[in-house]
Amino acid sequence: MSKRALITGITGQDGSYLAEFLLGRDYEVTGMVRRSSAENFERISHLVDSLELRQADLLDQLSIVNLLREVRPQEVYNLAAQSFIPTSFEQPLLTGEFTALGVTRVLEAIRLVDPEIRFYQASSSEMFGKVQETPQRETTPFYPRSPYGVAKVYGHWITINYREAYGLFACSGILFNHESPRRGREFVTRKIAEGAARVSLGLDEALYLGNLDAKRDWGFAPEYVDAMWRMLQQDEPDDYVIGTGEHHSAREFCELAFAHVGLDYQNCVRVDPRFMRPSEVDSLMADPSKAERKLGWRSQTSFGELVRLMVDAELSLLRDRKERGSG
Ligand code: NDP
Ligand code: GDR
């Protein structure tokens, strides 16, 4: 019999790749979506016939309890969150409600409906913030630098607490940045990829960015959802750092992206103070050796390949749009 999985945040980048991954493994997949005046299924439009989508909201406890009662999943992947760091400075309370307390609401629902459910929490390298050691591993102390990072620390510890207090099979994946052509347009990799494509096609003159010296450990998102699934297939619940083990600056991303379309980024990129953050995370780099040892997981796509595939995806999107006469 096939397993049932519930994904919160299925309309997001990771939710769409995880749904594809689980459907490929014969799971019945239900996605939790929040009510909106206009459908927002762009990333899962190719999957909607194979999925069940149900409305519930991380802000509404009873809606999550009822959803679990109706779906009775064996695995729950909690990917829903307010995930954009600049917004967390502007809306710190709402970010806390979604990204921190939302985790407890899902855990409480599991405890009430079926404590056998296996639970995955989308934790983040942003918890390391002002890093206390390099590279960062599971035992590195946290020092978050944004309301988002603080909220994720809460989500991480409440996951561990429910594991220890109630014996839930609850895992926390501390994922470093992972990107793809499905990344939200406001995140720096997608913004650079789109900017390089637009400048090369003469649609824009320049790209405006913030701190080019920030360094991140950037991997390819479809590979990271495999790691989430592997965590829930282990004999014991645990926490894992997932990343490439390398880091690169936003400047290097620009350099490679613009070079890929035959341009020098120095002539095309301008720094705009509007995109600077009140407190920044300067540099992150994973030590993913535990995941490699215990889950048999390692990243496959190099930094250069990631940059090129993202720029190529933007170029073909813009060309398609031009052919359809819409922009
Ligand atoms: P996205 O921002 O692309 O997706 C977030 C998802 O959460 C969307 O489906 C969104 O729905 C949903 N959501 C937000 N608020 C609510 C709510 N109140 N009720 C129900 N659903 C809600 O994020 P990613 O796919 O990139 O990331 C997935 C998770 O992993 C997030 O928790 C993120 O913080 C975390 N993470 C991401 C990393 C990355 O590099 N991508 C790294 C480490 C952690 P809607 O479409 O309606 O807005
Ligand atoms: P991040 O991703 O904050 O790491 O969070 P983002 O792509 O937003 O920023 C990465 C770094 O690039 C710098 N930067 C810019 N960022 C944006 N968005 N726009 C710009 O114009 C720009 N210029 C420079 C930023 O200052 C930053 O240092 C992502 C999210 O997916 C989180 O949800 C997740 O938890 C972490 O990755 C791991």
C-alpha cells in the first residue's frame, strides 16, 4: 500500500520539488494550501492532477487538526513559513506566528491526532547567523541575526522538545541555501539570474543589488528534498545539516551569471542601499559530513552548474514570453 504524506508549503519552491519526489516514490501526496483570492499554483500546475490540495492555515490550530484527521498521513513535512528575511524585519510578529508558533501548531495537531506520524521541520542555516565556528555543523551554537532566524531557532528547539518530551519521530533539517529556477524572484540568486538574462536581451540596463560580499553555501533545491525524505526513513529521529560544504559570494554569483551571457558584471550591477539589511549574515558554510555518513546524501550540482542552469532557465522563460508577445 502506498504511504500518505502531507506537505505544508506545497506551493513554494521546496514543496513543489518534494511533491514531485514523493509522487515518484508512489506516495499519495496532500498539500496544505492557505486560502487566497487568486490561485497561486504556478510551481505545481504540472502536478495538480496527481495531488490532493486541502485548505488550512498555520495560523489556525483547528484547521490543522481537522486536516490531519481527514488525511491521516504517515509523514508530515512542515515547509510552510514566511521565508524572506527582509520581510521578517518589516513584519516580525507575523513572521513569528508563521515561522515559529506555526511549528508548534503542527506538532500539537500530530500529538492529538496520531503521535506515530513522522515529522520533518524545515530549519535553516540562518539560525547560525553570526557564526560561532566554520564550517557549521549540528552542534554549532546558534546566533540568529533576523526575526526570521530567531523564529527558526524556536521551530528547531520545539521540534527537539516534542521528540524528547512526547517521543515523537520529529526531525529537523538544517538546510543551507538551495536554489533553482523555481526560487522566489526576490531571492538573490533568482534575481541575479533574471537580471543577467534581461540585461543580455536589452530589456534592462542594470541590476540593483545589496551586499555583494555576503557568502552563502548554495546548492540545487531538487537534491535537498531527497535529504528531507531520507531523514524520515531512518530508524531514529535526528537533526542534520544539509549543504555543499563550499561557499561563494553574491559577487561571484554575479560574475559567473553575467559571464555566461557574455557580459562583465561590473558594467551591469549597481549597489543600492535599499537592499541592505539592518543586521546581516556575512558568511555561511556547511559541514554536511553527518548527512553523508548517516543518510548517504551529498550534493551533486557544482556552484558553476547551478549559476548556468538558473541563467539558462531565465533566458528560455524570457524568449517564450517574447514569442507569446507578452513582454
Ligand atoms: P517559499 O517561500 O518558496 O515557500 C513558502 C511556503 O509557505 C509557500 O507555499 C507559502 O504559501 C507557505 N505559507 C506561508 N505562510 C503560510 C501559512 N500561514 N499557512 C500556510 N502556508 C503558508 O519557501 P522555500 O520553498 O524556499 O522553503 C521551504 C521551507 O524551508 C521554508 O520554511 C523556509 O523557511 C525553509 N528553508 C528554505 C531554504 C532555502 O534555501 N530555500 C533553506 C533553509 C530553510 P503561499 O504560496 O500561499 O505564500
Ligand atoms: P537568505 O537569501 O537571506 O540567505 O535566505 P537571499 O537570497 O535573500 O540573500 C542571500 C544574501 O544575498 C545578499 N543580497 C541580496 N539578497 C536579496 N534578496 N536581494 C538583493 O538584492 C541582494 N543583494 C545582496 C543578502 O544580503 C544575503 O546576504 C534564504 C531564504 O530561503 C531563507 O528562508 C533560508 O532559511 C535561507 O536562505 C537559508
